[in-house]
Amino acid sequence: MEASKKEILVGEYLGQKKPGNTPAVFAPGYVSGKHRDVNAFFSPDMTEFYFTRMDLKQETWDLISYTLHNGQWRESVVGPRVGRPLLAPDGHTMHLGQYYMTRNHCGWSHLKRLDPPFSRRDWGIMRLSASKSGTYILDDYKSGDIIRISEVKNGKRQAPIALGPEINTGKYNAHPFIAPDDSYIIWDGVRETGFGDSDLYISFRKPDGTWSEALNMGNTINTEVREASASVTPDGKYLFFNRATKNNDSDIYWVDAQIISTLKKRAKM
């Protein structure tokens, strides 16, 4: 039975019991429930939690938030879902694929389109993730399901380029997340060596600035069904992702982020 929506959520991480090394459904009955719930992330100050939800009856998507007010988490609808949203580390910019919003006195601004070349009509950006240095990692489903990187050098935004075969291998690669300190990328992809549907992969940045060979995040995280849209909490403690269920919806899971440190020891740096 799902928890009652009338119950009050208090405490960090929406008052949920913290998981260990085995992924657990996050906030059942509140966040994860009878709809398709995906793409979860916290604001940098950990006082806002966002995810997207598809109402399976209405077949409509919304961006949902839980905001901490006076020690209690309050749910609200930000608006219709656009892209796969993620907050930049500054907490003031919400990236939504080829669009973004900025904070204002009312909450969030109207949608704005990214400057070229990110607004190209022949690019299909589902998710764009930004680091503290300004690096962008983005996918593109219109150009062979690849992942691109765009860095900032000497204060100037660099043209996005496709990452190498250590990342762009297999049937497709999508929904990337870059660590705030640029140290790793997590994304979902389909490869012959995977566990079934899309799996989560991780690559670490080497001292020379290149990226390590992708590592499958293992059979604790990945299963025969679809895992996708990972993010790591700004405090670095937990990995969030969504996992498909048998009735074609999806739940949001979380797990101790120690797995990232464990995998880094296996990476060829």
C-alpha cells in the first residue's frame, strides 16, 4: 500500500530511510508510485528535490518539486516537462535539453533557448549537465545517440565535440550527468556486454584530461530492465537513477554513492 499523501515529510532526503549498497525505491507513495517517475535530482543546498512524472492515464508529463519550508517538504508542480531537467551547480540555472530557466522573484523564468550551436534544429539534446567549471555534457539522439562535451577555456565557451569511443560505443548513449568537479561522467547506454536493456556506465577523467574506458556500474545497479537518468546528490553521498517496472512505468531508486569510489579503483587511469 502506498503511503498517504496527507502525511508530512520531514528531515533530510524527504525524511527517507537511507539506503546502503543495495538500491532502494525512493519515497514510495510520494515520489515513486503508480506513474512513470524519473529524472530525480536535488538542488545544491539540498532544500529542493525535483523529478519528472508521466501520468499513465492522462499521458501527460510534469516537472514536480518538493521544497523544504519550515522543516516540512511541500509538493508542487513546476510546469510541463521539457527535456530531462537538471540544475547547474550554481542552483540558479535549470537546464532542460536545448532550453533553460533561471531563478527570479517568482520562482523560475519562462523558457529560454540556448545559444548556438546548442540550439541547432538538427541536434536532439535530451539532457545537458553542467559542472562548476562550466563544462557541458550533452546527448544528441538526432545524430546517432552520441554524447558531446563543451568546455570553457580562458573564459570562452568551446564548440561541443563528440567524446571518443570509450564513451560513444554501442547501440546508444544518453542522459549524461557530469560530476560538479568534472571528475566523472555517468550515463545510460545499450551495449552487447550489458545486462539487458539500458545500463548505467561511468567514465573517470584522467590526469591528462582524457576519459577512462567506460565501466558498467554492475549488477547491483543494473538489471535486465532499463536503468537510466542518473544523478548524484550535491553532498556526494547518494546516486539516484530510474528503473523500469514490469507494467511499463518507472520508479526512482537511490543507493550509497560509495560505488563510484569502488569503480574508480578499477578504472585504468
